[in-house]
Amino acid sequence: NTRVGVCDFFVAVCAERPSAVPTGGTLATAMLRSVAGALLDASREVRSAGASCFASFARRSVPQELTKVIFERLLRQDQEYRTEDAKREAYRISLARALWEVCRRCDDSLLEPELKAAIAAKAFGLRWAEAQELKSGWESLWNEICPSTSAGVERHYKEICTELADSFLDAASRAEKVNMSKAVSALCTQLDKVVPRPRWVEDQALTSLFKAVRDALQSLPVFEGIGSLVRGLADLAALLHRRKRSEEESGDGYDEAAVGITLLRSFCSKGSLADRAIAVRALLEAVSATRFWAPLPEAAQLHKMTSSHVDDLQKADEAEKREPGEAPPKRHRGKGQSPAEELLNASLDYWASTVQQCRKEVEDEGDLDPPTGVELKAFIHATLDEFLPGSLFMRLGIVRLWKHVFAHLESERLSACDRLDAETCSRVLALVQDASLDQRSERLRRPALEFAAALAKDGAAGGGKAVLQAGLGKATSAEASCAATKILPLGVWLSKLDPTTFEQCKEQIAVLRAIEGYTSA
């Protein structure tokens, strides 16, 4: 109570008797340093009163002294709690309040550019803290300093990079590194929008941050949440080394290891399902930007390894003891947006994106040779194997991947039918028909019909239309027991569509009816 009373007394003195505390005088300087200690007090009430008192004395100090005190007594003090998360969080909440009071009450003439940049750098990273009170305090402070996120990042990104890099080097807390990784990703998103685009790879602040994140990933053991660090490294790699197709090589001599691709790929098989999924998505983002695409067999191996891991988890669930007649829990395949399905979807997306780098004529270092029949069938069969046990979410993702891959083959004039046997074509059509007739969700029925119509429009030799016709050649009006083998004649298939889907997809249905050999039977 005494300490709170003293702080409140000096707040009143500064407000009602400003002549008693001359600006730039020894009293203001001494009290500024003394009151800074109140921000470290164990009592929340003392910390709150101290924040207001500190701001009052800050207004009575010269800019140089204010900058010095804030650096020495505040901004650098949270490192004293580098191993104590609770104390560090409590201190940072008070620090945000104190700095917000300073920025709100003091004229811009009192806040030196160096001080503003340091506060902005600290605020940017802590806006991604998990604790809501801590996050909101620094978010308010950031908004007080920077008129907009993009302007603030562009002005202070060097200081932000330094602050984030120091967090990875100094912080002992894994949670701290996870939160700072989210800030790294947000920073990269903003810097990627800068026009004209600078050569970020030559920026010392960004390259130092990249090295700090990379070193942290290499030194840390695998833990829950490490995917955020992987994502941060991937976003930095994409920012530093982004290159468009057919764009002239920079000649900087970077290889996969230097860019971080090798390290990113290693985390696709480490940690929890959720972290693995993040790692695969991060790898896809990085290789898309840098064009360090791996050959198709490596993409196939990544999915095979992922699928095998999910199989092992399912077998472990089935081996658990349970009551007689009790079904094994559905935790992985078949459970919508489960971590397992997110991972499987990510690995298939990576594989499909790799297929889309295959060109009829290789014109860029990142281009891949046209897929062989074995390579294309391997991808299609993998998606077919995941379709039936998958949830609606998984099935929708696979239909979209099919559409993207076949559209790419069409644009590159690569024959699909020459690479896929009739059996594979019929299996694809059977599952497309099953998806278009699925009564559970319109979100699956419409994309399935749109994909079928896109195939029908591709009339090139061996194109999508030929794939459809190869599948329809095995059609039968008899009801099959398995969706993977049931292929209906075109007319029967379209007649089974529900009225809503039929009305919404008139254009696609008209395209399908135009296929040569269509009958109403």
C-alpha cells in the first residue's frame, strides 16, 4: 500500500505541481530510474501504479535520458527471467503498460527514433504471445507507435529482425521460440509485399535472423509445437530466395542445404502428426518459392513414409484392449480434419505440386521431366487408396488435386491416357461418380462434377476426354458392392443426381452429355 501511495503521490505532483519537478532536472532523472524498479514488483497493484508514475516522470525528462533509462532498466530486463516463464510474462505485461503510457503521454519530440524502433521491435514479436493479456497489451502498444502494420514493418524491420534473432539465441523457453516463430512468419508475409522487391538475400538483418532460426532448429530436440519453427524457417527461405520460373538465376551459389530445404525435409518425418503436416506444408511453400523441386520418386517416398506412419498408428489403436464388440476408435483416417488426414492431404498436395512441375519442354532449372506412366500411376493409385477410407474433407481434397494435375497435363499437352491403363481410368471415374452422388454434402458433389466436366472438355489425343471414355467403357447398369468398382453408364449416372445438384451444375452436365456415345439409357 505504501509503494502504491508513493507512486500515486508523484503522479499527482507531476500533474498538479509540475514546477516541483523541472524538466530535465536531477529529480526527474533520479525518480525515473527509481520508479523503473516498481515495474519488477511482485504485486500487480504496485506494478500498475508504477507504470503510471514512470510515464509521468518520463514526460519531465530529456529524450536522451529517457531513452537510456528505458533501454537499461526496462527493455533489457526481461532477460533476467529467461528461464522463468511466469515471472517473465508478468514483467512483460507491466512493461507493455508502462511503455504504452509513455508513448501516449509523451510528445513525439521526447521519443527518439532509436527508442521508437526498439519499442516497435519488442512489440512486434510479443503480439504473438499465447497469453491474451500479454498479447493485447503489446498489440495496443504496437498500434500506438505504428500507423499500420505494413508501414511499421517496412520502417522497423531491421530492429525487428535483431530482436527476433536475439530471442532465438537467448530464450531458454520453447514456448518463447514457438511464439517468435509465428512473428517471423508474420514479418515475412509483410516484407514479401514490398514493391519494388529488394534483394532480401543481401540484407544482413534478415540473413542473421535466418541463421538464428536455422541454428535453433538444428540444436533443439523434437517437441510438440516445433512445426512453428519449421514454418518460420520456410517463410524466411521463401522470402530470401524467391525466384519465378524462367527468371534469370541470381548466381549467388546457394544450394538446397544453404537455403534450408534439406533441413525442412527432415522434419516431415519427425514429431507429432500436426507438426509433420506443418513441416510438409512449409516444405511445399519453400520449394515453390525457391524452385528446388525434388524428383517425383522423392515426393512419392515422402507420401509412402507418411502413409506408413499413419498405418502404424491405426494398428496401435486396433491393438488396444477394449470391451467385446466395441469398435476401434476412428482417430486417423476417416475422421474429418484429423491430424492424420491433414498430414496425408499435405503429402499428397506436395506430390501433386511436384507433378505440376513436369514440363514437355524443360526450360528452367526448376522444371522436371515429363512423368513416366509408372510415376503418374503411382500418384493416382495413392490418391485412390486414400479416397475410400477418407472423410469428406479428405475426398474433397483429392478431387481438387485430380483436377489440378489433369489440368496441368492438358496445358502441357502431356497425354494422360497413354500413361494410365484402362483399369486406373475406370477406378478414377468410379470414385468421381461416387463423389458426385454422395448424399452427405454438396461441397463434394459439385467439385466432382466440375472435375468430370473439365476432363470431358479436354479433347486432345489421350487427354481427359479419353480418360472418361476409357472408364465409361467398363460401365455396367448392375449395382456393384464396392464404390471403387461401380461404374454407371453416363445416362444412368446423370439421372441419379439429386435435383439441387442437377440445377446448380447444368453447364457441367451439358458438357458431359456431349461426350460421344452418350445415350439416355
